[in-house]
Amino acid sequence: MSALPPATRPRPGGRLTARVSRAGAGFVTPFLIAFALVFIAPLAYSLYLSLFRNQLVGGTQFVGLDNYAAVFVDPKFWDGALRVMLFLAVQVPIMLAIALVAALAIDSGRLHGRRLFRIGLFLPYAVPGVVAAMMWGFMYSDRIGLTGSLNDLAGFDLLAPYAKHWLLVSIGNIVTWEFVGYNMLILYSALKNVPTETYEAAAIDGADQFRIVRHIKLPAVRGALVIATVFSIIGSFQLFNEPQILKGLVPNLISTSYTPNIYAYTLSFQGNQVSYAATVAIVMGVITAGIAYLVQLRGMRRDS
């Protein structure tokens, strides 16, 4: 019998490649199914809902893009959106600066008890956001909380976290306490990837600690800092737990449109305007994605 021509001869690794492909598909398929169910399907359903309007008379009606036009001229939406943008512009740089200083201090090797310090700084991240907001909410109380005790000790209102002009700062303090350890861990992990030989070469060249931080450590954490910034931007635009919990303690200061997420929640569960709430959520998602992308793009250009 004559041998098969080279074009039709089976490849030795063909079966192995097919098995590997099937195995890879088997591992990826559960993730793709879960991704479609928890991300793609809710997003598609929200887009579908945003094209309708819930009315007491006439029921649900198709309105096309009218909901989006209404959002862009809705003063309540922009009041909350501008508030979270102000929150982002102030709170995120402060939180990341504290996280960076903490990561540099731990990495320096000169901090006594750095393992305990690292665990203690990261521990608030393990506290659920609702619990953290409730805890700080009672600490802010001028009657039964730590704030009231300090004011009584000072003899005057030294702290007023529930004052109208300090409320956003008080919320920022809670968020910073929760997430500074998380961001510290991201930056510290980036510092641990710097080869020891780099520090040794810098020491031989006579570089002091300030120059090592400026020319070696800070460039090394730039990529991690961009990631932490993007995560923090997304978290700021999703601000919900802290003001929603504090709203029960100071209902006169936190309105139903204090943040876009609270506004969408109120529209959906209290106002029965599910379609408009979906529109608010989609618009905020687009704004968040756009700003996060611009920050990431700027960080990538600096790295290049």
C-alpha cells in the first residue's frame, strides 16, 4: 500500500492540539456563561428598560431616547453627579497619597513592626461598607459618639461632622479609612517587584534615600498607581453605602439625589420609575468609563 501524500498525512500533534483546545474551552466556558449572566444580560436589560417610560396612566410606553434627553437636563441628576466629581477630585488624591506614603514606609525596612502596621492598615478593607458607615455614623454623633465626647472635653463644638459644609468631608473620611489599606497593598506589591540589585547599584553610586525614592521607587509604582486611580474613580462614582447609611442619622442633610446611585435607587424602589432609573445608571456608567479610560490612557502615555 502506498503512503499517504504529504498534504493528507495526519499531523503528529493534531490530536493533542484538539484535546488542548477542548480542555481550554471547558475551562473558559463556565466563566463566559457567568459573565453573560451577571454582566451582559443585566446591561442589555437596562438598555432595553431605558427605552421605555413608566406612567400611571397608559402604563409602560416606548419613548426611544427621550429618557436620555431628560437625564441631561435633570437638575437632581447633575447635582449628585457634580457632588461625586468634587468628592473624587478631593478624596482620591488624599487617599492615594496616604497609601503611597504608607507603602514607601513599609518597603523602606526602617519601620518597626511593619507587618503589624501593614495588617492594621489593610484590616478596615475587610470590614463591610455598611458596617463601617454605621460605626463611623455613631462616632460622628454629638450625643453618644466620640465627637460629642471630644466637644464636651473641649468645651465647644470642636468637631461638627454632621454640619452641612462638613458632611462630604465626613463621608470622605469613611471611604479613606476603608480603602487606603487596599491601595497601599497594590502599591507595596509593585515596590516588591523592584530587583534588589537596583537598590544596591544606587547605593554604590552614592544615592541617598530621597533619590532612591524619587528615581527608582516612584517610577516603579507608576503603573500600579494608575490602576489604583482607575479603581478609585470607579468607586467614587458608585458612592452609595456611606451616604445612604448616614441618611438615616441626618435625613435633612442627605437628599434622595445626593449621589447618582442614591437617585437611581430612589427612582426605582420608591418612585416606581424603573426605566428612568436604568437610564440614570447607564449615563453614569458611560461617564465613569470615559473618565477612567482617559486617566488610564494618560498613565499609559507617561509610561511609554
